[in-house]
Amino acid sequence: MEKRITVLGGDGIGPEVMTQAIKVLDAVGLRFGHTFHYDYQLIGGAAIEETGHPLPDETTASCTESDAVLLGAIGHPKYSDPTLKIRPEQGLLAIRKELGLYCNVRPVTAYSGLLDMSPLKNERIKGVDFVIYRELIGGIYFGESGRSEDGKYAFDKCEYYDHEIERIVRKSFEEAKNRRSHVTLVDKANVLESSRLWREVFDKVSAEYPKVETDYLYIDNACMQMILNPRRFDVVVTSNIFGDIISDEGSVIAGSLGLLPSASIGEHFSLFEPVHGSWPEGAGFDIANPFAMVLSAAMMLQHFGLFEEAEAVKQAVNTCIEQDYLTADLNTIASKSCSEVGSYLSALLTAKTLA
Ligand code: IPM
Ligand code: MN
């Protein structure tokens, strides 16, 4: 198979973890006989530095001509002041919107070799395996917003059309069929009208999937249940902002934000990026955990229909965990560098013994 991939390293540790994902993809190509062509482009703070714009037209054009997009991380300390007119995060929101990536998939897994890394009790998180379906291009993130002239009043509108809800809810039910057949809708339907629309649409779609069990949780309760009883979750579907919040909470179960990958899927395009940010303080030291980026690349392989290949990448990550071949966030005593972990993953993938 031959694929063209737009590579957006972005800011901070983004380019470093991306280098490891590319090593891994090249190893997959070698072992399974695929060719991946990479087109490197700018986004975020790095793009502002070069072009004055967080999402240059050339970047968008490349993404629309590729089979998929890989993204490292976005966020730059020079532009961290949220009152600035031009900020790196705008590049991320714009690329999601322009590519129509409405469905953001964020799996949360408790690896048995890493249970001690979580501040939560082992017996509570053992076996946790759920996936968050976060709506990504609507809601309060993209509604009308503004500020009065005297600066004393501000607003952000949370807006959803039924069709925007339906397409992601449908995706979550399709996913549930391949898993434990349970979908939880997380909302705030006791207060918000938009949440009541989510429930209506959810019930309508649910009727088409009689074998899939469902329940609803209010966002405040869901945050609590995720800590008290995370094994109760299989597929969670929710709005943009609620999904943003609970996915960071989910990383506490995994033990490190450096472990969570994500896939953002639209009708025509797809983008794969870690849940974590750009960690500017860690940039340049070769200490970031590349797993989230590498596992995002595995989600891309899966999206291409390369299931055996995706499984091999996940297996290589598992082997690193079992052998304690880990970066400092997961191994404080004898840690490996970001590039050492990347090289080891690629060596595991090309090793004959694995084949
Ligand atoms: C995420 C991030 C982004 C979001 C930020 C950087 C705009 O937190 O992908 O979860 O809020 O969507
Ligand atoms: Mn977030």
C-alpha cells in the first residue's frame, strides 16, 4: 500500500514525538511492504513564527491532498497570553473545522504494567478500557462569541443542530457494536437546552441499535464515576467541551497524559494526534513520552484498514511497557530518552522474532 501523509510537528515536544512516530511508520513499511510519503508542513506557533499565520494555506492544501494528517502538538509560550489576537491554538481549531473532523475518538486504557503510575487505586482501574467520542467542530467552541464595548460583558454560545449530533452519535453506536455494546451519553440535560436536543437525537439513533445498551450521565456525575468506577464505561459520546474535559480526566487512569492517542475523523479527511499538549518546558531535552503520538499513528493505520500493522505497533508499545523501556514520566529510576524509545519500537517492529 502507498499512502501520502501530511506531517504537522507543531510546537514544543511535537516535532520530537513526531520523529519517533515516523521511525515507527517506516519500520511498519519495511516489515509489511508499504510506502508512506511524508509532506512536512507548518502549524501553530511554528507557523506564526514563519508566516504570521497559525494555519497557512499551504498546510490546509497539503492536508486536503493527503490520505491522512499526523499532528504533534500545538501551543507556544511566546503566544500563551489568551488575549492575543493571533494564537497557535487557532491553527488547531481551524484545521479541525476546515477538514470537517467532527468525530474525535479518544481511547482510555489502563495498561496492566502501569497501574502503579496512576494516583488511583489499582483495583479500581485494572482492566479499564473505554473510548470517548467527542464532537469536535461544534458547540461552545465554535458558537458565536463576543465582548461588549466596555469589556464588562462576554458570551460564548453553545449551539448544536440535530444533524451535527446525529452523525457523531451514530459513529459511537457503530463503535459499540465492535466493543461491549454500551453507549453512555454525557450531558447536562437538567440545565442546558442543547443537551436536551442531544438526548432526543441519541434516543432516536438508539432505537436503530436495539442490541446496544444505553444510559445517560450528567457531566458532573460522569466526572465522579470516571474516578469511582471507570470500568462501567464502554463508549462515551459527548459534546465538544465536555469531551475535552473528561478526556484529560481519563489520562489520570492511564497514568500519564503521554499515553493517550486520538483520531479525528470527518467525511473526507482524518487527522491523528496525541491528547497531550506541547509541553514547552520539556522541548529540546529528548525526554517526552512518544507513546501517545506513536499510538495515534497506529490509529491511522487502523483507519487505513491496516489492522495487523496497527496491532503490531500496539504490541511493540506493550513490549516496551513490559520491559520497562520507558521515558521518565513512567520510569523515574532508569528512564530512556524519547528517541531511544522510538528507536527501540522500530527495532521491535522490524525484528524477525516479532514476525
Ligand atoms: C485538545 C486541546 C485543544 C482543545 C486546545 C489546545 C484548543 O485541549 O485537543 O483537547 O481544547 O480541543
Ligand atoms: Mn484538551
